[in-house]
Amino acid sequence: MEKTKKLGGADALMADAALIARRSIEAQGLTPGTGDYGELVYEPQQAYQAACHTREDAITLIHLQVSGLRMLSQVKAISVVCLVVLLYIAYRVS
């Protein structure tokens, strides 16, 4: 938690989201157990629940990416308008 306080902006948001996801997974019992030979083993029910959560996480990630792309396209449009205005001003001044 102390490391996330040192981060800023998107890094802090991603670190907080990762901590929340980890705590949620641990609370729901979706972490694997240890098998006879020390390997990590999931119970079948854990695997089904993890697959459902993975689909939900993927959908959420796609929604976030789409909103980010929309924001970038708006910034691009504003940049083009500013460039046109600056070119007009430069033309009028010269």
C-alpha cells in the first residue's frame, strides 16, 4: 500500500485496482492450493469461478480501452482545431 502512495496518476490507479482484485480473489477462495509435489492446483469449482471472473475482467478492460480511445480521438480533434487556428493567426500576422 505504501508503494501505491508514491505512484501517481494511472500507475496509482492500476496498483490500487490490482490490490483490490487480489483481495477479492483471496476473499472468494480462488487462489490455488499446493499439490502433493508442490505444484499449484485448482479445484474444478475454483477454475469455473476464475473463468467467469476472467471474462468479466476482459469485458471491463475492453470498456476502459474504448473510453480511452474515445478520449484520444477528442484530443486529436481539439489539436487539429488548435492547429488550424494557429495557422490562420500566422497567416494573418505575416
